[in-house]
Amino acid sequence: MTMLNAKIPSGPLETKWDRRRFSEKLISPNNKRKLTVIVVGSGLAGASAASTLGQLGYQVECFCFQDSPRRAHSIAAQGGINAAKNYQDDGDSVGRLFYDTIKGGDFRSREANVYRLAQVSTQIIDQCVALGIPFAREYGGQLANRSFGGVQVSRTFYCRGQTGQQLLLGAYSALCWQIERGQVTMRPRTEMLDLVVIDGQARGIVVRDLVTGRLSVHTAHAVVLATGGYSNVYYLSTNASGSNVTATYRAWKQGAAFANPCFTQIHPTAIPPGDAYQAKLTLMSESLRNDGRLWVPKMSADHRCPGDISAAERDYFLERRYPRFGNLAPRDIASRAVKDVCDEGRGVGPSGHGVYLDFADVIEQEGLEVVRERYGNLFDMYHRITGEDAYHAPMRIYPAPHYTMGGLWVDYNLMSTVPGLFVIGEANFADHGANRLGASSLMQGLADGYFILPYTIGHYLATAKLSLIREDHKESRAALQRATNRIGRLLNAKGRRTAASFHRDVGTLLRNHCGMSRNEAGLKLALAKVPALREELWRDVVVPGSGEAFNQELEYAGRVADYLEFAELLCHDALHREESCGAHFREEYQTDDGEPKRDDSRFAHVAAWEYREGALPILHKEPLAFEFVQPTTRSYQ
Amino acid sequence: MIGNVTFTLNIWRQKGPEDSGRFVTYEARDVSSGMSFLEMLDSVNQRLIANGEEPVAFEQDCREGICGSCSLVINGIPHGPDRGITTCQLYMRRFLDGAVITIEPWRARSFPIIKDLVVDRSALDRIMQAGGYISVNTGGAVDGNVLLIGKDQAETAMDAASCIGCGACVAACKNASAMLFVAAKVSHLASLPQGKPERTHRVRAMLEAMDREGFGSCGNQYECEAVCPKSIGVRFIANLNREYLRAGVVESGLLSEPEAPHAESA
């Protein structure tokens, strides 16, 4: 039976983290050397955690499925990273970043976690500068900032349009140093397939060497999952194709509660979907909304060229509906507004799934060169993909699954409900509530990895009773057998349908019924259809080649099989949450003018789901107490 | 039916490192001009898989030109005919209907083939581990605005830092040299004040690692710059040579850690 104890320190918000750090037990340097920690994933959270743990003296084994830790999907983040530095002197503070984030998350996150995130944010920037990250600078040499959605201050630090790559390369370089020092053993091209739990503690993982196909067990004193989010359950998303839910889902089946899976962020500005062959949706950075204006024709089915539609015939729908924030309304709100106008038949482009993002005004006011300098790489990217020139005609954009606020449940110390299993970065659920603000994911990944986990894991290792275990422990062998059986079943089905065809089907089902808006009937329909699809996969999938070799289709089929199980959990959670909050919009719960209706009396809780074999998952609720902020109706009007 | 364009693909197939490998011809049918090059390959693979045949192995991940996974030599040119992009950013509208397209892996002794079009680029990671970092501990960093870094200097560092580690520079070079890769990293860190304390050791350690991994030396052909998806210039190779020379001067003891004469232009 899963028990949820968030272990939040009592007392004033501002000093909770300081007091926790002081009360945590430490481990002497001599003893750290004898302790091993497994880190799965090498993105911002994983690489920063692995390098910091190595620096502290632990023996770290770090795994990633990519060919190099530098390729983890954090690399694709474009826009920036938030920090409450108040370098612009525009009224920013830790308190304001805290409030913006908790309000942005529609009051569905923990106050204590979010406050700590805001506190740590300033250290992250300092650390990154020390690592040599080439942040944008002003002429005087100071760090530059820009604005992002959902806030009224300028607190986002950036490196052109590739902040994610630069921050990741910083964490990767720190990791390289620890590899060179012998503190971290890096295992690229290795995928985690199962978790080993011994005497109720996470003690290891089962991995597949993706080059040789060999399965093996790796044991340690603690396991850290930094395996990212699950947006690819929707098939089309802005995530890299390798991003998957397998590690966290497998951990769920071994007892780690999964929290708020239905909180999935659909990013408003991606290039609209095209034909059936399309493999991914390409994000256009949120920073474009600083200067671009979103509009559609006032008339429905207006197929004229955008240039032929006069200002009076245009509906700048975000500026109209949310005059205070205008085009910088938060992601969930902007996405839904886009969907609304498209559902009204006013969408543009061949599919009708698109709205204009127009730069004509800023080009006229500030000149083409200024816009080129600011967004040149994004305009180039748009041109390459669509063949259209956005300097002369507006871009077309449509929302795309992008980030998942849900993830494995963790306490204040970032430990899951399985002792010894820590979860950091996008893989956990902790900080973003029902909606994440732009430029906050990089902040959270690095906060967890550099500054929070390295403290809290020490306390666990200092206080837990950890017996000596052997790699061939019966639980290890059982986990190995589970992974072996699964691979065998996939290879032996020898059916007719490709894994991609199943992935596309489950993705379409979820986009239609558990995407930007949800309702009871649709969710029940999806819940009825997913099991049939899953059975068909096990019966009729075809995976050529062998398990004892490099086999990309086998890797992919295994991930798709997990999506087909996970999809059900996602829908159960969306069905249970009978309210609209953040990115979770239940059509039954909205105001007359289409704004979401939150229900704090019934749903001010984290929904943490426990796995049960052959039965429906069990719901546990962690009540969210708001001691320091008063949940209000989240209005950006 | 999706599109109406057809291509003939000559694709390098190789079962594993020991296999000798060969070209195999495939028809890519029903391609649309709006497809990306990799989506076109996906469609070929989907047909192969549905027939129970092994798909063509190739690497890809982000499909937006930043992760550096994709690595195809297309008609003899790494990342294909267009400048400043990765393979995943190449679209089929770039090719004429009926074209014959040859697809090969990165070819370099330091990048052994794993399967088909997938090569092992871990040599680049090992060069980075030799010194491609600033040794600072987590915690205790000074405020980010303490170091004032001029905009031009920051932009130069950023130009170099934009390397995505794909290895196209190696694949394009007759000598299979990794000079542009090493130059980008060395220049990025050497051009920032944070990177200065270790610059002497760094440039030597990284170049030694490059030699150890079997990469060749620079032949000044500039093929690397031409295929670099991030358009990183060969001027950084000049900068690398300067850094190396400077390290020699410093280590000879002739000068005690001088400010390099060309530091301002770095």
C-alpha cells in the first residue's frame, strides 16, 4: 500500500530549504567513496546530478540511450531559462518568480517546492556562467534578459535560439570532467528496461546494451531517474523521437506512484501538422510571441491571402480575450484559444489547423534587420520546413504536445514512493502544477540536478539500512526475466503491422480525446479502445531482426508497447479530475465565456496512482495546502 | 498514397563492424515534396518492416537540427547538398522527381560502422573528456554579472559553442581530421575569461586526444566549414593553432603565462 508523505519542512516558506539542508545527515568523504549511485538519463537533470554526485565523491554510473550524453533532448530547448536575478530592476524577486510559477501552474503544485525552485534559480545562472556558458550579453558586458509568456518581468536568460544546447553542453562538460576523474562511468547506447527493487528499496536497473543487445543488471545503493517526459505518447509532438515513457512507466509497475499524468502541456506555437507521413512537430520558440501577433480572419472559411485581409477583418484573438497579457498569455491559455478559433472554422492553411503569427507590425516599427537578428534562425527553420518566407507573409502555427508536468510522484527530497528511487527533471511531477511557464523546465532540471538532489540523496544514503546485494539476487534475476520475456514476445509475434502504425493510432486517439480539451464520453471511449489496440500489438506487430544485435525497431517497439499501457493511466487520471485547471481542460467545467473552472473544494490535490497487476490503478491523494498564497481564479484577461 | 514523386536510393548496407558492406538499391515511391529526407527514409523502412525485412539503420533524434544525431552522406556530401543544415532539415523538394540518391555513413577510421548508416562517434566524447571543460565545482560560483563579458566576445564564444558534435567535419575531410570540432570547443572556452586558467592544458590535452583517436591533421581544404550544419568557420582552426603555439611558449618557460598577442581578436 502506497503512503504519500511529502516530508515538507514546517515553518516559514523562506527558510524551509535552509532548515532541511541543515537537518539532513551528511556522509563523510571516506564513506561516499564506497557508495554507488545509478543515474538514468543525461539531460540537464541527469548530467548535472551525475557530475555533482561525482564531484562529491560518490561512484556514479550514468546511462543514456543516445550515442552520447550530449544528445539528450534537453538540447532542443530554444528559448531560455528563468531566474529571479532582477538584473533588469523591473520588480522581480524570488517571491515573484515563486508566485508566477504557482499561479502559472494553476495552484496545483506544492508551495514549498516551487519556492525552493525560485530560490535556487539565481545560483543556477551563476553556476552556468562559471561553466563557460555563452549567455547573451549587453554591450556593457552584463547578462541580457528577455520576456516569456505568463509573466510581466524580463527574467529569461538565453543563448540565441539554443539555450538548451548550451546549458546541456555545460552540464555535459562537467560530466566529462568527472568521467576523466574516474568518478562517473558513462554508459551511452544503453537503455533502462526495468527497475530492481530488493527489500522494498530501489537497488538497481535492468539495461539493454543497444549495440550488442545484451541484457544485464546494474546494482547500486540508490537509483536516480532523469528520463524526461512522455509527450511522445501522442505520436506527434515536439519531442525527439527517442524520448519515451519506458523508464518511469517500468518504475511505476515496480511500485513508484505516478502523479498527475493528465497534466500534459500543448505548446501553442509549432508548425502545423501536414500529412500522414509526418514524424514530428517542430516547435517555434515562445520568444516569437514577444513580437509576433496571433490572428485569424473574422469570417470563417476565409481563404484569401493574409495580405488581402484588412486589419478590420482580422481577429487578434489573444489581444481581444486577454488584453493584459495579449500575445504573451501562458501556453495552455494560448493553445486553447488557437483551438477555439480553429474549431469555429476560422483556422487557416490547407488543413484549417493553423493561425497566423504575424511579424509585419514589428518589422514596420523596428525594421527587418532587428527582427532578423532576434529570430533569424527561427525564420530560417520555418522556411526550410514549409518553403515559405515569414518575413513577407505571416507564419502559420498550431499547438503541439510539448512537455509533461505529470511524472513520478516525489516527496520534497525528490524521492519516489519506492525508497532509494529518486526522480528529477521532467520525469517527476513536482514543480509545475497543471501548466508550466516558458523557460521553467531548464530551470527545474538544473535545480534538481545541481542543487537539490545531491543534498537529499546524501541523507537517504546516510540513514537507510542498505544490505550488501549481489548482482544475481533473485529480484535481479526476476527483473531480467521480465525484460527478456517482453523482448521475446515482441520478436516472436511476427505479425503484419509495424510498431509505428500502432503508435500513430494511440497518438491519434489521445490527441482527439485526451489532448487540449477532454470530456467524459471521449475519455471513456479512449479507455475502451486502448486495450484492444494493445492486444492487437502483441498479436500482430512485426519486429524484424534479432534481440542480440543492434536493432532500432526492437527498441522502438518496446517503447510503443509501453505507450499503449500508459495511455490508459493518462485517461484514468483525466477522467478522475472533474475540473478544468491549467493544461487540463474538461469541457464540462467551463464558464460561459469558455474559461476553465477550477474546483478547489474537490481537486486541490495531487493525484498519485498506484499500480496493481491486472486491476485498475489505485488513486491516492496528496492534499495541496496553500499557507502562503491564496489560490485565485487564474485570470490573464 | 501520399505523394507522387519517386526516387531511386543507393543505400549502404552493412550488418556489423566485421561485415564488408555493399550498396543496395531501393525505390522510394509515393514521396511528397514536403517530406523531410528522414521521413522519406522512414517510409522506405516502413515498407521493409511490414515485409519482415530489416529496416535501414540510421541515427536521428530531435529532427530539428540541434541534437547532432543524424549523420548521412548524401550524394557524397555530409548532410546533403544545402549549406548550414543537418540531414534532418533537408526536404525532398530539394530533389528532382526520379533522381538517383546515394546514401552513405560518415566514413572515417575513428568512426567505426556499427550497422548500415550508424557509426560510433564516441571518439569525440573522449576528446571532450580529455579537457573540454572548465573544472569548477557545483556551488560557490560568483554572481553571473561579476565577470563583464563584452557583447562581441560573447558572440564569438557563442559562434564557436554552437557546434552540435555531429562529426560532419570529419566525414568531409580527406584526412578525417577533427580539427574544426576541437577548434570550436577550444575557441569557445579560450575566448571567455572563465576558460583562461586552463587554456594551456586544455588545448594540448584535446589535441593529444585527437591524435590518439586516430583523426588526421588539417589540410587547409576547408571542406569542414562547407558542410558544418552550424556554419562554424575555419577561422577557429587558425585560433586553435594560435592557442597551441601559445601553450608551447608558456610551457617552454620562455614567458610566464603571457596574455597572447592576439587575445583581443579571439
